[in-house]
Amino acid sequence: IVRAKLNRSKVDFRIGDYRLLNFANYDLIFAYLSPAAMSDLWQKAQAQMRPGCLLVSYEFNIEGVEPTQIIQQTDREKVVYVWKIK
């Protein structure tokens, strides 16, 4: 449903190895990875994404990095973390 509604926009869904992507091509990266990969993902995002772009993670924080925003549903334990690239 989401893909159908966004089909005419500039949304690009990618499933695969994030290490093979050039993050400079994206304004927002959404990740649902293991906690072990988050530090590497952050380093790549900082190196390749433009200032003002967003890195969003479902469930997993990046150790030692303060999120710009934390979104949590009141009835669930699941959390979405957002970092704005500086």
C-alpha cells in the first residue's frame, strides 16, 4: 500500500547491503538493522550524507550518539530514533 501511494514521488526503496550504497544520493535513510551494525551505519551516514539529511532507526539506538528525536508509542515498547546529520 505504501509503495503504491508513493509510486509517483521520489521515494526509492532499497533492500540489501547498506555498505554498497552511496548515502549521498539520499535525504533520508531508514534502517532496521542489528545493534552491532549501528555504529558502522552512523560512520557511513556522517561521511556520505549531506547536512540536514536524516538517519532513522527502528528499535536500535547508536551507542554514544545523542538522537535528534526519539519517537515512542505510548502503548508499545518499540522506539524510532532520528538523527539529523550536521
